[in-house]
Amino acid sequence: MKIVNRDQLPDLAAALAAQGYRVVAPVRDGEVLRLREWAPGRTIETAGVPVNSAKDFLLPRCEVIGRYSLDGNAFTTEEVRAEAPKTVLLGVRPCDAAGVAALDTVFNWEYRDAFYNARRAATTVVTLACAAADEECFCTSVGGGPDSAAGADAVLRPAEGGARFILEPVTAKGEALVAAAGAALAEGQATADPPASVPVRFDAGAVTEWLGSNFESPLWRQVSLACLGCGACAHVCPACHCFDIQDEAARREGVRLRNWDSCGLGLFTLHAGGHNPRPDQAARWRQRVMHKLRYFVDRFGRLACSGCGRCARLCPAGMSLQEVCRRVDEASKAVTG
């Protein structure tokens, strides 16, 4: 059994960095807990959920996917390759790993996205099982769990009240990481602490079924009244993946960019002629819920939500996807009852 003490997590990070890994871990950024690249002197935090998700390191907010130039009548394109440093996501939550699994599905659907998959192949995911949860956590409602190993290459399990961690490899990538860690991991025995208790807060199957026949429900206007259309929920979500393609050009050269986008933004479906098939926040909020809990299920057989609760914690208007799902679940039971 491989063991590391909590105060030795920076030593583990340093050992992995010495083996060529870019180490990304939850660290303090002022008053905020954030996933960011680790550097010597930074403490790796093991309590709390970072404000951002693992998505940041697999699908950049903005990336160049093409270059072109014009010389007279000669138009030349230049191939761009993704920057994909060998990376370990150290201590991300199981809900982050579940979100990565959803991204894997999307970016290998009709074709394999070369940029995403280059970074994915270079990334090892080490999850940190949750010893505590808050009222916004609902992973168990969407098929996950606070100590789930799904989507992880290795799992850190708290032991002895969080004073120590058991590092359990799950895949070949995880085994390679354990080997690279060397003496930063000790041999020993420990009993894992019980995982956090996260009650099932709604019936996801009932929600999916209700959504299939309630596109015009008055519920959508009721639950969307507070929505500001800021897109924060999509940006912090580990499973949201919508993007836009834009060209930025000077007179003789330019780049093609892929940028994060969101179905909650007013311009997302605005047509060139001025028509918008989702003209208000009720329609856009409906699309968000439908996509995550109905359309994605119809297409891929899985939900596009990992129950991390970031969308509710960071929404400036206090909106909650979990609360909407509970209301839908109640509505479905009222009909069947």
C-alpha cells in the first residue's frame, strides 16, 4: 500500500515535477481555492472544492487551432499542433473525473478532436476522495459518488482523519505515476476514512423522462426569472463543452480561435438575420437543463452533469441546477401519483 502524509503532498508534487510532470493541484489563490499549476512553496489543499474544474487543462478557454497568411493572391495555411505537456491533475474531485469522461465522449463523437485528445493522452487524473460535502453536492443523484474511481487513473483516499492518504492506482497511467513518485510514497498500512455522506436528492431517471414531454412547461419561466445570462455556470462546469470558432486577422495574416461559449448567453443562437430561436433566459435555461439531462442521454446514454455543485456555489443570482431537478422530480411524481 502506498502512503503519503498530508504535509508531504508538496514533496509528492516535487517528485513528480522532477520526473517531467506539470503538476496541477488545488491551491489557495488569495481567498479562493483554485486548480492551478503547482510551484514549490505552494500548499496543496485537501478540503473544499476548487472554483474551477479539470476542464480548464483539457479544453482551454481560448486556443489557436489554425493560422493563415496572404501574400498577393497566395493564400497559405499553417497546421497548428496542440500544446500537450505531460500533466498530472493531482487531487481533483471525483466529480471532476466524471466531467472528464463526458468530455471524452463529446470530443470523440463524430471525429477525434486532435487538440483535446493530445492533451487528454498526456494527462493523468488523480482524484481525491471526498471526506466532506455540502448541500450543493449531488454526485450520488447523477450516478457518481464521493469516493468513486470512475474516470480516475489513481485515487487518493484520506486515512486517519485526513492526516494521511492512500494512493491507489487504477490504470496503467496511475501505475506509471506511482513509479515516478518513487521515495515520495511510503510503503505501509492504513484504513481509509469513510467517504462523505451525499444523499440522493432527486431521481435522475424521472427527471430525464419528464423532460421528454414537457418542453413547453410553465416551469421554465418560473425557474429562470433570476438568471442573468452571465454564463458562469457553464464556465465552471466540468462537463460543459460548447465553443465558438472565430477568425482574428490583420491585413496579411490571421488565426482561427476556438473559444468557450455557453447556451446561456444571448448571442449563442442569434442568427445573422437577427432571429434568435432562444429569445429569452427561460428558453436558454431550459436548453441547459435539457442538454444535460435529456439530449445528452438520448445521444450518448449518459448524463452531462457530475453533481459537483459549482454552478450553484458560484451563481451570482443563487440559481441551482439541483433545485430545478428536484422540482422536476416532484412534478413527475405528481403526474404519476
